[in-house]
Amino acid sequence: MDTSNTATPGTPIKFVFTPYQKFVIGILAFLQFTIILDFMIMSPLGAIMMPALNMTPAQFGLVVSAYAFSAGISGILAAGFADSFDRKKILMFFYVGFLVGTFLCGAANSYEFLLGARIVTGIFGGVVGSVVLAITTDLFAFQQRGRVMGFIQTAFAASQVLGIPISLYLANKWNWHMPFMMIVAIGALAGLLILLKLKPIAEHLKIKSDRNPVHHLWLTVKSVSYLTAFSTSALMSLGGFMLMPFMSAFTVNNVGIDMEHLPMIYLITGLSAIFTGPLVGKAADKYGKFKVFLWGAIFTIITVNIFTHLGVTPLWIVITINVVMFASIFSRMIPSQALISSIPEPQNRGSFMAVNSSLQQISGGVASMIAGLIVVIHSNGRVEHFEILGYLLVATTLISVYLMYVISRRYEK
């Protein structure tokens, strides 16, 4: 449902954002910020949480992965119902559930309690992202979605630049419970804004469709065009999440960057990503989603190969490589999401986005497990076989380029 962007016959359509659309972009980006921050703060808080709750590294790893797998499973289960309700109501239900789960994480006083709380958080939080994408597709024209996705994806960078340092400050000044309570507090304000300001999003309910949840889900997962999109999303998550768990260890122990300067790398990379996201989105709308995706894939292959083969390297070179590498990753992620959003019919968007998001979550969990089986960390901290993860990312990137080409031939106007 596009609320602007109309023109008289014979005049070109100007795809400008209305004030309401700008509000929607801002609030959706903020929701993504809270969801991503909740997931990302687990790793840096691990050093504090493990001794506080007497957790072994294996138990902490299970706590982290529990979110991804519960989010993936809940997304698939929710897919059958995702197009049967006003999207605002669906968003409010799952976001409130996410905040309850996050509150339980902050209140946890044992490993078992925390594990259960992370499962609850994943069940609800994993669906929010798919609802955000469905709303984006409903409210914005295809020619706008690159820019919209670009702004929304800055939530990842903002959580890295602002969220993680603030969370660590709160944890160090008080305790590890406080970052979770901070997310609940700011999330409650966002939820109130959604309740009061976001208009109902129910145009898809006017279209005749099968409302039986099981059959609706089956129609979604058996579509060949949908399966192509699902495979593309899963492959990109599989490749990307292989590197993430061991990037810090590799940077410190192999590349020779000390712990004092490690935050600087993430800070500068995150700040650059905040500016890169909107620019990539604008370029995708102007020059074509697949063209920008292709260039992003090319630079991803180059920079990942360079990074995974680094030895001891000066800080400024490492920062430069990281900035280019993350800009390249954004240049794949933003146009691919914008292009894939054009595939589902309005009456299937919620279901499609739920399954797509679930497969991304599950792929991320599987990728971390695969990386753990491949990488070897010696007693001195040195990481071996990290370059193999880079080769696997290159392979998944090349396959995803072909799949995105197939999608673009059919759907990109």
C-alpha cells in the first residue's frame, strides 16, 4: 500500500517520502536496533556473565545459539498466521513478547533461568524482523525500498557504535543485568509510539486468500520462486555468520591488534557503516538492485580473502580493510533484501518474510557450528584454518550471485 507517489497521467512519478513514511522508517529502524542489540550484547557480556552464573564456555555457547534456533523455529510456526491479521497487531504482539523475554534475561539468576529466557526472547524477537520487512514492502514502492532498507540496516551499525559501548559501561558500572533492562526501557517507549502513531496495516486482508494456517504455510514453502529467494537468503547468512564468531580472536591473536585498540576497529567500522547503508540503498534504487549487489559481492570476495590471510598488520590497514569489507557486505545485504521483497504477493508477504527470516536465523546458527568444527584455537590463542571460512564465504557468495541474477531477471523492473 503506497500512500504517496501518485502522479497525473503523462508525468513522471517522484518517489518521495511523506512525513508519515519517514516516521515509519525511523520507528522500524529503532525496533531493529533493539532486536539486534539484544542479540549482539551477549558475546561481549560473556566474560562477566560466565563467572557470575557459573557457566562453562559450552553452556554459554548454548545460551547464545538458543536464541537463533528458537527464533528460526518460531518464525516458521508463525508463518501460517502472519497474513491473517493486521500487521500492526502482529508487530505489537511479538514486540511485547520480545521485551518480556529481554526483561527475564535481565532478571535471570542462574544458567537454567537465562537459557529459558533466551529461548523466550528468540521466539518473539525472531518474528519481529520479518514483520518489519513485510510492513516495509506494504508501505513503500519498489523504487523506494533500497533507500528504506539502507536506513533500517543502519540499526546494525548503530548497535555496534552506540549500543555495545553503552551496554558494557552499564555492566561495568553496575552489573550485567543492566544492559537488558536498558533495552526494555527504551523498547517500551518505542512500543508506545507504535501503539499511538502507527496506522493499521491491513490492506492485504482485503485480498482473497486461503486463511488456513497450515495450507497457507505449505503454499508459501512449495513455491519455486519463493524457494529461490529462501536459498539465496540462507546462503548469504551461512557465509557471513561463519566469520563473525572468530573475527575478534583472529584480529587479536593472528593480526596482532591488542585488546585496547580492538574497540577502535569496531567503532570506526560501525560509524562508516551508518553512512554507507543509506548511500548503498540510494544507489540500489538509482542504478538497479542487482548491479549494486554484484559489485558488493565482488568486493566482499576480495576483502574477505585479504582479511582471512592477514598476518601481523598495522592498525590503520586493518581498519581500512574492515571498513571496505563491511561496506561490501552491506552492498550485498541491502539490495538483496529490497529485490527479494518484490517476490511475494501482498496476501503472502507476512508468511514469506517469516520463513525467509527464520531460514536466515537457522543458517546463522548452523554457520557458527560449522565454523567451530573447522577452526582450531591453540593454547597461545592463535587461530588456525580461518582462511577456510573465507573460502566457504566466497563459495556461498558466488552461488548467491547466480540466484540473485535469476531473481532480478524476473522481478527487477
